[in-house]
Amino acid sequence: MSAVAERRLGPLFVRSSTCEAVVQDVVEAVRDHRAMRVAFANTHLLYCAARDPALARDLRGFCVVNDGVGVDILSRLATGERFPDNLNGTDLTPKILGALPVGTRVFMLGAAPDVVEKAALAIAERWPQLRICGIRDGYAGKDDAIEHIVTSHPDIVLVAMGNPMQERLIADCSQRTGGVFIGVGALFDFIAGAVPRAPESWRRLRLEWLFRLKCEPRRLWRRYTIEVLVLAALVCRERLLRRA
């Protein structure tokens, strides 16, 4: 992968790139049997990294891309510019899967047992050029899951455990095996039909976060209020220090 532009947002350096460029880099890593770790930085992951220096250190070894309107707002506060594309994992990962070469071995880890099974069947049907070489639900023990991944020899591993848990597992597992790892969040739930996505009209207006908040207010209200305000204060302070 050639040198790419990055923007510092709080504790992380987030890649400023187009969807097509990220898809190409991941496909090339698979074809070249090169190790690569991809994380989608929404505001929650940035907040977790700001509070956990060990997580922030782990993520320095990732290709970190921007996910969501909140990160775009932080970029405007930090640099005055938006990101070229919104690279959320729910939309970008299917594009990656569709571009992977024939025979690519895919391992899927995360979600409930019935959900990951349905998601695997859906992926195998939609992208028949791929080979699902293993699946494990998100309730399996961490060590057993890592051992299963290592012995399955995948080319690409999709980890759907929510952040920052999935990024921590990727950091640990990728030290024992090669291949491409992508933290995909709720992708399996969406593909399996277990959780509805926001309507297309909401997504066009970049209001998917509001739809999710409406569906899960108790779990998500803090992410979209307090955490965003803390990060906004952090990036504004960093920008003032750079100017000084």
C-alpha cells in the first residue's frame, strides 16, 4: 500500500481516502498474502482510544478509516475539512467481499450462533467466488476463537464483536497469523436480517445514527451526546495547541 494521507483526531490517525482506494488496498493485501488490519473509527472507538492508551497503541498498527457523520464533524473541527467518503463498515465491507478474487478463504467471528450461521449462508450465496473456511459466534472463548482462526488459514477474517472488543481481539490474533482482519461491527446482524438498517432515505441524509438511537436509546444515548462532546473538546484543544 502506498503512502496515504491521514488526519489526527484525538488519539488516532484516521486515513483520508476514497472508498475505491480502500477496497483496492484490501484486495491487494489479500492477493499478496500481506497482513493488514482495518478498523472503522466511529466516535465511540475514538472515545475508547482516548480513555485507553493501550487500545490507542494497538490501533496504530491498523488502517483506521472514518465511519459516520460524527467523525466528519470532528474532522471539520480539527482540520476544517470533511473526509472524502463515509467509509462505514456496513457499506464498505460488502464492496470488499465483491472485489475479492475467486477462492478467497473467509473466516467469520462474532454475533449470536444463529446470526453468524445465517450471515455465512447469505455471504456464500451472494458472493459464490468466496470460500467460507470457518465461523464462530461471539460468545465463544477468546483463546478458542483465536485457535480456530489460526488453524483455518483464512485469507480474510471478519470480526463482528463491536468496538473496542473486536479491535483488541484482532490485535491479539493477528500476532499469531497473517491475513487481513476487518472489524465489521453489526454487519452480520444486518446481513442475516436480525437487525433492521435505517431506511435508504435516512442513510442518504446521513441520519443512520439517529435511527439507531431511536431503536436503542438506553445503549446509545451516551455515545451520541457525552462522548461526542468530549471528543469535540479534545480535538479543538489540539487544534489550538498546534496553532500556538
